Amino acid sequence: MRSVPVELGERRYDVLIGDDTRRQLAGILAAVLPDAARAAIVTQAGIGVSVDPGIPSDRFNVPDGEQAKSLAVVEDLCRDFARAGLSRSDVVVAVGGGVVTDLAGFAAASFQRGIAYVNVATSLLAQVDAAIGGKTGVNIPEGKNLVGAFWQPKAVLCDTEVLSTLPPREWASGRGEMAKYAFLGGKAGFDDRSASSFLDLPLDEQVARCVAIKAEVVTADEREGDRRMVLNYGHTLAHALEASAFGAESGSDLRHGEAVAIGLVFAGLLARRLGRIDDERAELHRQVVGAFDLSPLLPAEVDPGRLLSFMSRDKKANHDLTFVLDGPDGVEVVRGIDRTDVVATLAEMQHREGGRGQ
Ligand code: GLY
């Protein structure tokens, strides 16, 4: 089992990665939360991962899908916790992917003004990203993750054994987030020119390397003052793709990580257009996305104007267009981007590839 610390002073915790970490839950709860007498296990009906917290527990299922990330579901959970008699010294255990960890984490942050929670991440995407870092929250019709809290878990368990039953599209989604880390390397990272050899590593090591990069960034900027925004690399377009015509309600089923992969290629081309990187570096974005077996193509029917309006609403935007872009000093937040450059880059992607589905 590998252990990666997230060093946040009194809020520090370990991310444990291995093929049986779910079975360590009782011991970990006893060690990090010795006063917890009761656990609320938050999961989904289809997750099928059973855990033993070693203390009396109740299980609460939340609905599937991004639409489950709502204030109504948080209210339901908090009422469930109250009826189960959860006290401030007890613990919420989230068992699932990013929807579950975001919901359970925010319910834990809110219930009695904050009780402890532990994530048992069961999807690749949650293991390398969503379950770590303390950003919890839900969606409102005006945008994704617009209501939430910074609330760090007490531990994160990444059980790589349970990933064996993950559907192929969920693997692809996780790989999109993994591909992002190729460009965020830093001292904990993997060489951005060796995505293929990275993919030859044992899965637990791949996960641990991504977690180490994320942990380093979160430690440097827990509450997303600036640096932490680099974790949103590729996400400005990805969120717009998900929020606009290509959300679940449209019948298109672009997964989050698949949208991030397209967003990475877009970010590379935009950075090149702005003279921040050269052709070779922009092309590397496409190569890395390809090495992770993901498509770089914009959906064919994309409406650049609609995407632009969603990108302007992105939380990072602060009213102008803000992107996380590669450059001579690495990936960083760049504000005040001209809309015409964004539209031209979208058009370049459409013209170059003809678009997905044509
Ligand atoms: N929960 C995801 C993050 O903190 O980045």
C-alpha cells in the first residue's frame, strides 16, 4: 500500500492507495477519529463496494449522475444524519466516485456546522482528483459546483482493486484527469514527454503520482487563491462543454475526463495562438491526450458562441475571460484573454479535425 500525505498542518491527512485499502477503513477510523462512535455511509445503489467502519453505521444511498449533486440531496442527507443520531464527533464515510464524495463532503461540512468525513474513492477520476483536496459542493442551474465548501477529509482510501469493474467510459474519464497531470508535473510529477511509459507503471503507482502532484498543489494553496487553479487545466472548456449543449440533458454523454481531454488540446492551441508556447509544445497536448487513448476532437455540432457564454461564467472568470494556460514558466492562470482568440481557437479545432461525429 502506498501513502501520500496532504500536508495541511492540523488538517493534514493521508491518501492510501492499494488493492485492498477499503479493508483498512476500520483501522484508519480508529486511528484518526478515535472518538467517533457512529458512521453514516453515503454511497449509491450501484456502487456495490461494501466497507466496514468498525463502529455502528447506517447506509444512505444518493441518486446517480451529476444531477444528484443538488442542494435537495444535501438536505436529504443532513436529515438522514439527524435521524440516525449522528453527533459532531461521528463520521461520514463517502463510498463512491466524485458525485458521492462531493455530496457527502458538502453534507459533512454543513451538518452541525461540520463533522468529519473520510472518502473511499471507487472511480479512477475520484482517486486521482475528486476525492482529494477538500473542495466539496453541488450544482445549481446557473452552473456546476457553484455552491460548496472547503472541507478536508480525514483520510482518503483509493482502492485500486475495485477499479477492475469500472466501465470503459469511466476509465476514459479518469484518464482525462490523469492526462492533465502530465503538464502540472513539478517536482512530484512525471515527465510530460513520457506519458506512454507512465502508463506502463503499475496502476497504484500511476494513481500515487497523480495524487502526489495534486497534494503538492493543494498544500501550496488550499483555498484556491491562485496556484491551485492550475488543477483546472483543461477545465474551462470542459465545463462549458458539459454545461452547454453537451450536458447529460442533451442526450450527449461526454464524460468529464473526456471533456477535459478536449479542453487540454484547446488550451494548448490557445496558448500557442497567444505566443506562450511553440507548435511542438501545443502538439504535445494532442500527443499526451492520444497516449491516454482519448479523443482531442470537439463535438461536431458545437456552438462556439454558446461555449463562450458558459466560459465567461466559469468561477475563475471574475468577469473577464480567464484560462489556465501553459507558458514559459509552466502552467499558470492567465486573465484578460480576448474573446476573439478563444473563438478563433475553437474554429481552428473545428477546421483542423472536422469535429467529432462528422
Ligand atoms: N474535491 C476536489 C478538490 O478538492 O479539488
